[in-house]
Amino acid sequence: MKRVLGLAVLFLLTGVAMAFAAESTQAALGNGFLGMVVLGACLGVGVAASGCGVGMGHCVRGACEGIARNPELSGKLTVTMILGLAFIEALTLYALVLSFYLVFAKLPAFMKLIGA
């Protein structure tokens, strides 16, 4: 937890340093905003993928334990597990689509708005 907080402070301080080193306020806002959007998109996909990976592991573990206890239900458990894995994977894809939307649709419009 301390490492994550330390990295967050480091990213914040480097973003502030870039803003003070820029020649104009618009350039500083544009560069900082670009970095923050890309960082947010990457972190969003990373958190979604890691959370979904943990969820998939629990799903497969539960299915394997169920099949080990009652092998006659292996067909039904396998179908249910695959359906659950598809729903879990959809969450990661939603995060990926949202990050693409932020970077490729919203960011150019904002950059055009501030003139950067």
C-alpha cells in the first residue's frame, strides 16, 4: 500500500514539474491533461484486467472443486463456468472500450478546444 501511495505522489510531483516547466498555461494544461488521460486509461484497463483475472481464478477453482465432489455434474458445471467466464471477460472489454473512447474521442476534442 505504501508503494502505491508513493508512486501516486511521484506521478503527481512529476506532473506539477512539467506544468511549471512549460512555456504557457495552455501548453501545460494540454500536456498534463494528455498524460493524465492516458495514465487513467491505462490504470483503468489494468485494474479491470487484474480484478477480472482474480474473478476468473475463483470461478475456475469453484468449478474444479464442484466437479471433484460430484463428477456427475461436470457437464452442467462446465457450461455454467464458461458462461460466467464470458461475463467476467466482458467487464475487461468494457474497460478497454471506455479507455479507447477517452483517448481517441474525448482527448482530441479537448485538445482542439484549448488550442494545443
